[in-house]
Amino acid sequence: MTMYAKDDIRSTLAAPAPAATVDPATPIKRSQWIEFLTLEPSEVAPNGSRTWFARAANLVVAYTDAKAGDVFSRTAQPDEYAVLMYSASAPVRVEAGGETAEVDEEAFVVVPPGDSTLEVRRDGTLIRLFSAVADDLRVGSLNAAAYDEPDQRAAPLEPWPEPVGGFRLRVYRLADTPIVEGRFGRIFRTTNLMVNFLAEEPGPRNERKLSPHHHDDFEQISLAVKGSFVHHIRYPWGPDSTQWREDEHREIATPSICVIPPPTTHTTQGVGAHQQLLDIFSPPREDFSLSGWVLNADDYPARHATDVDGAAHGEATT
């Protein structure tokens, strides 16, 4: 990865395991830019909830303008999924695995595999994250055609170890884990994804304090929930000059996602009066896991027994 400035906390990240060597001629995917509310919804629920599905290489984002009383069910869901709750989210009642939780605050909610229901208790936003293992969601995504050819540079999804005590409904309330100095955002992971709840920013980002960097082999999905952002993306040159692309410096409104492909150099700049960004990765990031910043690491062991926050569990390597 590109080096961060010394005053950027990410400059302290331990280097992850080296990425697999890739032929420089391997194609680089185009970035994906999706402003949900400007597009026709993927589905409309009985009470009027509108949902948009958009995908990345290993993940599907379900963004819903939710109405009270609508229920969202999954039957025989093959793996766990997550619900991201920020300040504008609708309160929900979740039932799964014989457990029930009512959540009316900012939280990271993990729903186990199998059958589940999610009832919206008041109008608001509903955000769910699924792995691309679920065939119906993957195929039904607005940008499904962008992945007719798989991203040959993105690491495949290989699930991390099962959670301690097995799969179950888990609620991590953000009020219990405030943002503090010395830790980057609020990071949570599951067996198949990782989310960083970044802070709400009260003003535009300093244009002299951006953080261009790249990832060798994983996508970044930047989910903008408040404000306006400019995503800056630079595509490296390969041997085939006919495949070279111009830099991208595009503003995008919220709610939206930008899927940033590897190994592009990128940074995101908040340009609104008030904004919030949530960063998503699938599979989970090893470097963030090694950092000790993952807030639910006690429940979700790291992929390798030698990882800093997974060693105490004595998990076997996978």
C-alpha cells in the first residue's frame, strides 16, 4: 500500500501478507458510482419502502428508504449478513436464530445464516450488507452486468473463522464504542466483511490533508450517507495503452456508493457542510485486524492464529 503521511494514524498499520503476484496485463475494473435515489428501485415493499441493490466483487449493498411496518425476510440465507445503523436509520425489530432484538440507535447488527425477519418500526433508512454468495441478491443488483466478467485482481471471498459461540444475532451499539484518539474510526468485522463507521464531519475535508493510497488486491466500497463527496481515483498503466484510463475526480451526492477497484490509487474528499462516510471491505482486511482496532474481535477471531486480536482464542489457521 502507498505510504500515509506521518500524522495519519494508518501510517502505523502493520503490513499484511503479500498479495498474490498479478500479471501487469491483467485488466483493472472500472469503478462503480451509484446514487441510489436517482435510479429506479430494485423492489418496492407493500408500505412503500424502496430498495436498491448494488454489488461489488464479493458483496451486495441493499439500501432502503424504509417505511414503518414493512418486513424484510430472508429464507435459508446461506451466510450471515449485517445491518448498518447510523443516526438517520429506521428503528428495527430483528428476529433470527430464536432470538429477537429491537434496535433504535446507531449500531452494527449481525444476523446469522438461515431464516430471519426484520421489521421497520418507523420511517427511516435501512442498510443491509450481504455477501455475493446469495444468488438472488447478486443477480438482482443494479450493476450486476459490471461483474459479468469477474474482477481478476480482487481477492476472492474466503470466509474467516466462525464466531466464538457460533452464529447468532449480535448487536454492537456504537454508543458503547465511541471514536477515540489512537484508533481509526469504529471497525467491526464478521466472517465475510468489515465495516468502518467513520465520524460525522462538520465541514469540508482539508484539501491539503488528503490520503491517496492503494490496495493491491481488495476493493473498497465507500458508502456515503450524509453530505457530498468527491472520489479521486487514478488508474495505473499496464502494457496495453489502449486500456489506459483518465483519472477520475467526480462528485457524488448521498446516499451513494463508490466501488473502488484494486490497485487504483484513491482518496475521498468530503466537500459538503456536514458529511459521513462508511467504508466497507469484503473479505475483511488483514491490516486493520492486525492493528487491534477491530471492536468485536473477541467474538470474531482473525483469520490466522498469529494475528494480534485472534491469538488469544487459539483459532486454527485457515
